[in-house]
Amino acid sequence: MFVLTLTQRVADASRPDPAMDHELCRRLRDVPARAPFQPMAPGEVRGLTEDAHAAVAAAMIAVREDRYAVGIGVGDVFLTRVDHEDGRVAVTAEGPGMNHGHLAAQPGRDTERAAVRVSAVDATAAEQAQAVLKLVGRIVSERSEAEWRVVDLLVPGARGQQKTVAQQLGITPQAVSKAVVRSLWNEEWQARPAAATLLRLCE
């Protein structure tokens, strides 16, 4: 299991913005998750997934604009359903994966760009996964708004879409092509599977 803890990176850590957390959860709602992403405390969002590719996708969504630090704990997690008398249903999570999730979410990354930390029993595998995730995260976090306007309309793996995107934005296909090259969008999507493979090796 992959336990993702996403922590706000704000100037004043004592005053996190709840609206940012809810917006992040909205953007993460389509990511396959065993336990959906939701705010756990002001400035902190957590979710659990069994899919390494989903973990990478969630991490990249979080590091966009460099507003969140990402902690990924890897290991077994045991989920227990709890039915309350008032009809509410809760799920408790325990196990090594949760422990590594807490370790990965420790503070101390405020000065890093695209702050990503991975924790697992196999520390070497975790370091390797972390290194690749930080590289890919750096690509994502440094994109300009103009580049995001282009790449947000692209579908990974689809061919012949730049002309359509150009028409949607009212710009030339050449401008779209230049934005794709500058943003390293193709390189990001080529590297994501490698990051997912390294995460799986942490299990």
C-alpha cells in the first residue's frame, strides 16, 4: 500500500488554508484510491492507494505550483471498518505502511523545490524512488501558467492532438509545439512509469 500525506507549504505554517486542501482533494478525486484523499488536519491531506501509478499521479498533482510537500509511505496497511451508532462509517488504518507514511511526512523540506520523501523498509529502494520522483516533480512544479494552459489539454499517448489544442487556445500549432518542448511534458510522461516501478520495488 502507498500512503500519501500532502502537507501545505505556506509562509506561515500556523495558518494553513483549508480552501487549498479542499481544492486539492477535488483535483485528486479521480485518482484510484483504497481510502480517498481527504483533509486529516488543517494543511494536511491523506489518501491510500494500492496502485503505484496512482501514487505517482497524486504526487504530481500535489507538487504542481509547489504548494504541497509529498510524503509517501510504503508497506502493508490493515483497514478496519467502524460503524458508529449515529450511522456514520469510519475506516481505521494501521500497519507498517502507516508508520512509514508518518516518517515520510516529517517536516524539514521547506527549502526544497518539489519536496518529495519516500519511506519504506528497504531504505535504498525508497531513496531511488524518491530521487526519480523529485526529478519528475521538479519538471511539474516549474511549469509556467502559459505552459500549463497547453499541456492541460493534452492526452498522454495520443497522436495528432497539437493542432486541435492550438485551435482551442487560438494559437498556432508551432506555439503549442514549443510549449510542449519547453515544459518537458513528453519527458515527464516517459519518466512516470519508471517512478512507479521504483515505488513498487519498495513494497
